[in-house]
Amino acid sequence: MDFLLSEDQKSLRNKAREFAINEVLPVARKYDESEEFPLPVIKKAWEEGLLNLGIPTEYGGPGYGLLSSCIVVEEISSACPGIATSIFDNNLGAEPIVIGGNEEQKQRILTELVNEFKLIAFATSEPTMGSDVAGMKCFADKDGDEYILNGNKFWITNGGYADYITVFATVDPEKKHKGIAAFIVDTQTEGVKLGKHIPKLGQRSSNTVSIGLKDVRIPKENVLAKPGRGFVLAMQTFAHTRPAIGAFAVGCARSAMEYSIDYAQKRETFGRPIGNYQVIQEKIANMYKDIEAARLLTYKAAWEADQGMDNNLSSSVAKAFASDVAMNVTTEAVQIFGGYGYLRTYPVEKLFRDAKLYQIYEGTSEIQRIVISRFAMKRYEHAMPSLGKKRD
Ligand SMILES: Cc1cc2nc3c(=O)[nH]c(=O)nc-3n(C[C@H](O)[C@H](O)[C@H](O)COP(=O)(O)OP(=O)(O)OC[C@H]3O[C@@H](n4cnc5c(N)ncnc54)[C@H](O)[C@@H]3O)c2cc1C
């Protein structure tokens, strides 16, 4: 077992940190206030090779493993969780093609994403469903080798600016997960309507919209997964992207901790810096140990994916744990700042709002716990002998 980052990973972290501090941090508050989409920052990330992290080298991408991608997103998220979500969304949108696309689709779409500044979003969620992916209603009607899509997608990150969207739809809602297929949708196709930005509590610089699909004809070459394969593809995609949510959460929490340490050393009450009081030191210690644990779980989930192992369980553990850590740490950070923590004057107020999303998107914390408890109660192998027969 080796806990050390390679030299390549260290220099990648330095590059991402430099980008975060020079390009993201100075505009984070501005985009949060205006709720504008940070297109120039995202374009700059593409120019720096930080946008399509997971695209394999065969298609011109950097071919970073998931662990390296997590190192990058922790840095960007530490400067602005909302901008990090928008930057990483190309990974989420492209991942179904990386995992399930045929060679022609990979050559065509993945290569284009690397060579041109193009955005690709991901859409399973709908106005009436998010957690229950198998319950989607967006309808895919087979017409020869083609499909016609009708329905609405909701909460689609970067959707308002996307060139492509990987859309999941069903050929028969009654069939639940067995009816779900996946498609590459070019947003210029007739019948695609990109909605207006939906205002949010936090991560306000990430663009979130609804997508209307009305008689959208999908050519044969853009069918990504046939009916019955789409649900599995969505789950495989989440297993590869949930560790990155863990890394976002770690970056967000890390900044909240750093600002808290800084403030605790400067703010004085009763003639002493508040950092001198044990109750504040305990908060800082809890932040530090929880962030460390969240990062290790995140790295483990990413490492398993990089080894080609099934990381479904570890990605749920990492996402659930790190999301809670981000929420707890940012809440305590606001507390350490006292009244100033509640004002927009200091950055912890924004991080507190931004952190909440980690417990919701890409599978809520409750859904992650369903995955974990299902494993713990059904498949986990006990070391201790059984208690024996049930007694009345
Ligand atoms: C800012 C933002 C960006 C997003 N980006 C995208 C995107 O790019 N693409 C995309 O497809 N989706 C996206 N989503 C959607 C997101 O994945 C869903 O919001 C999320 O999965 C939860 O679904 P829901 O909102 O429908 O909540 P629901 O599924 O209605 O759940 C409501 C509550 O009930 C709980 N719950 C549900 N089922 C159970 C159960 N069986 N047991 C216990 N508790 C349960 C949930 O945990 C939650 O607390 C985004 C959402 C947000 C807010």
C-alpha cells in the first residue's frame, strides 16, 4: 500500500492549484452574485487541458485516471465549487461515451471535445424524478434504426450552453430500468429547447436548466445504449463520477477550514485570539481529521475505478461521507466567524451554501446510504460467528 502521490500527480496538482488561485478565485464571488455562466473561465480550463480530464489519449485527451482527476477537481473546487461543477460537467457528460460508446462515436465526439471548445451535459433527471432513475418518463420511440425523443429533462448542469447532451430515455415507462436507452443529442437538432437558468441556493455560477425534447429525431449513429442497457450505463457513469463529487466536497471543506484557521488566529475576544480557546481548537481538529478521512475515501474509490475494479460501493461511501464533511465543516466555519460568517463579506458564507448541493446531486445522501446498507446487510462477510438462532 502506498499513500504517496506520484511526481506527475504532484505537478498536476500544482498546475490545477495555480489555475484555481489565478483564474477561478478572483472571479468566484462575481459569478456567484451575478449568477452568470463563467464561460471565459471554462474556456480557459479547456485551453489549459483541465476540462476533459477523463478522455483517453487515443482520442486526444489527457487520459488522466480518476485519481488524478480527483486531485484536479479538489483544487478547483477549493476556489469555487460552482465553477468546479461546471468544469467537471464535461466529464460527466462524456463518461457514458467513454464507457459505452462505440469506436465511431468515441472518435467523432470525444476527439471533437478535445479539439474544439465544446460542452457536453448529462441528463437522467426529470421534473418528476431524480433519485428513481428507473422511473423516468422521457419517451424514446423507435422508428426504424432511429429514435424519436419526447419529454422533459430537469436540473441539467451546463444545459443552457451545451453542444451535446447524453440523454437517457425509456421505450416503455412500464418496463422501468429494462426500458431505458441512452442517446447522444446534438442540441442544434430540431425540437431541442434549452431552458432558462434556474436560480439556486448555492453553486450559482453553475448553469442549471430544463431541457425540452419535442419530436427530436436521433440518427442511428447517436444511439449510445439500446433499451435495457441505458440504466446500467447510467449507474456505471455514476460510479466513475461520484468519487469526483467526493473530491469537490473535500476542496470546499478544505478552504472553509483554512479560512477558519486564519480567522481564529486573528480574531480576538476577551483579550485573546479565539484560536486559543479549546472549544475552537476542537472544531479545527474535527475539520482536519474529517477532511483527511474524506480525501482518503475519495482516493480509494477513484483508485479502485482506475484498477478496473467495481467501485460502486466505495464511490457511494466516498460521496456520502465527503458530502457530509463539507456540510459540517462549512457550518462550523460560519460558526467560527461568528456574525461575520453570516455576511457576504467573508467567503465561508458562500462555501456553506455551495456545500449543500453535494448531499443532493448525483444521488442524494439517502440514496448512497441505501447502496451502503444493502451491501452491509446482504453481502458483507462477517468475521464473527453468527449469534445463532433467533430467540423469542
Ligand atoms: C444544482 C443541481 C444540478 C443537477 N445537475 C444534474 C444534471 O446535470 N443531470 C441530471 O440528470 N440531474 C441533475 N440534477 C438532479 C439531481 O441528481 C437530483 O435532484 C437528485 O438525484 C435528487 O432527485 P430529486 O430532486 O428528484 O429528489 P427526490 O428523488 O424526489 O427525493 C426527495 C427526497 O427523498 C429522498 N428519497 C428519495 N427516494 C428515497 C428512498 N427510496 N429512501 C429514502 N429516501 C429517499 C431523497 O434522498 C430526497 O431527500 C441536479 C440537481 C441539482 C439541484
